[in-house]
Amino acid sequence: MDLSNNTLTFAPKSQYVVIMENVGNIIKERRKALSITQRELAALAGVGINTLTKIERGEANPSLKVMMNILHTLGLEIDVKIKSNNL
């Protein structure tokens, strides 16, 4: 955020924020496709309802364990790719 010259501008969203918003949308869409409520998914995955709500909105910074519990419950998985450095 830049407050110089009485103007208000925001920095572009970080890559992490965009990724979390995308993951949240995928979780939400899958949950709805399975006709599961947020409360039901939270209970099945062993996470708090507030945590799940924030994850679906892309507002949370969940641990890997929490994400894995939710994804496993929904029958989803994460594919990790290691970026190689050209040294």
C-alpha cells in the first residue's frame, strides 16, 4: 500500500495469495459437487469450521497437515514439482 501524495494504491497479489485462492476454490467446488456442507467437511477432516471457511476463501495459511486432511477427505491430492536451478 502506498500512501504518498494522498493516493491509495495496492501492490499486486502475491503468487502465494493467488495459489491459496485457487486451492480454496477447488476445495469449495469439490465439496459442493459431493453435496457436503462446510460443517460436515470440517468434522470429517478434523479441522475447525472457521479454518475451513478461511481456506475456501483463500484467506488462510494452513499447515500442510490440515491441507492434506481436507484434500484426502475430498479425494483430492497435491502434485508437487521441484523447480530445477540452472547454475
